[in-house]
Amino acid sequence: MYQTILVPVDGSKRAEAILSHIEHLVKGNDAKVIFLKVEEEPILLGRDEVIDTEKYWKEYEAGIERSKAYLNTLKTMFREKGITVVTRVASGSVVRVILSVAAETGADLIAVATHGFSGLARVSYGSVAAGVLQAADIPILLIRSCHHKK
């Protein structure tokens, strides 16, 4: 069975569709779960554009803190069920970071829900899942999350 499972999450309910699957997969064995939240890369500006760098860094740091708090919530939830959990926040190209963290941690499974992000301003987790699927050399568990309007 799998010993180290990397679970990239983005904070959305859609991405959390993978959580119950992970819980069932690891329950009763000694597998470790690594929850990873990748912060978006900074926006590159044209050479004539100006940015308030102090404000930018404050917002970036606030985003990191929100991500850490979110991951700690997941960690607590899983640890209460007797599951070993590690959390990590990273920054960069989402697919590259996922693959890099998988290699660094010796993950033997990457588990991800597709279509975690929504909106035109964000990269869809569907394209991230496709990128990971194309490039990973370890097994991948893909769960398609659905968003139903009520």
C-alpha cells in the first residue's frame, strides 16, 4: 500500500472532494499524508509599470498565513482520526511545485481533485491535474469534483 501520499489542495470545497477518499485510503495503515498548498506566482509587470512593493509583500505574507491556517485545520481534522499529517506551503508554478515536493518527500502517490479553482482569474485545477498526470512518474489518484447549483 502507499506510505506517503501528497495531496495538493487550494482551499476550495471542490478540491476538498479528495479528502474523504484519502481518509479511507490511509485509515488503518501507517501511511503519511502531506497536504500541500501552492501559492500563486507573483504577477510579472511590464517594464513601465509600477507596483507598491510594500503592499504587495504584505498581501503575499497574509496569503501565506491564511494558507498555513487552512492547512493546520486539515491537519487537526486528520490527526483527530489517527492519521499522520505533514503540511507544506510552497510558491511557484503549481505543477512544478507538486512534482518537486513529491520527489523531495518520497511520495508514492499524488491525490488530487480536478477543477478545484473557479473563475477566469485563476488557473483551473483541471489543467494542474492534467499537467501532473503528464509529468509524474508515480501513481496519481484523480477525483473529479462536481459543483452542483442548488
